[in-house]
Amino acid sequence: LRIGKMVNPMSAKKSVLLVGLGGIACSYDYQDMDDRSTESRTHFTAATKAGLKIVGGIDPDPIAREAFESNCKMMTWRSLSDIRPDSKIDIVVVATPSETHKFQLIHFPHTSLQ
């Protein structure tokens, strides 16, 4: 009988999806993407420093998506409805204007708020 290493499920990297790819989500850090020693100015950098796994980002603006893909080397989608329902997403960071938060969450296919 071989017993493998026990894995604490709470220690597994949590996956994060960014909704909104503007300044506070990520673009304030674009000039410093290679220097992670600076303070966390964005949700992207804070999550990365916390050991979370960013799985991608959502933004309706093609320019914001292109900048995120180019700078962060990650997938983007146009809207929440483009995310597959079976995707593993543990945390959703809503980095859009405050008045859009409720709409974003209600229309997120992975939530019980539908």
C-alpha cells in the first residue's frame, strides 16, 4: 500500500476571473509587469502576490482585451456569457464601475443569483 502526500484542499491555488480590464483591474501596472516588487496597485497584482491563479479577464472593449492579452499573457472574453459553465472559477473580481456590479453578478452563469 502506497500512501501519497496529503493535500490540504484549502492550500490549492484558487482561480480568479477579472471582470473589467481597466485601470484598477490591471492596466495601472502595465508599465511594471516585469517588476512585481512594487506595491500592488491593481487587483491583478494583488491576487498574483497572494498566490492566486488569474484565469483570464472579461471586458466588452476590444482594446482593453487586447492590452490585457498582450501584457498579462492571458485569455479574455467579451462578456460573462462567453465563459463556459463548467469552468473552474473560485473567485470573481468585479472591477467595473460600481453601478454595474449587480448586473454583472446576476448575469454571471456560475452563480446561484440567476
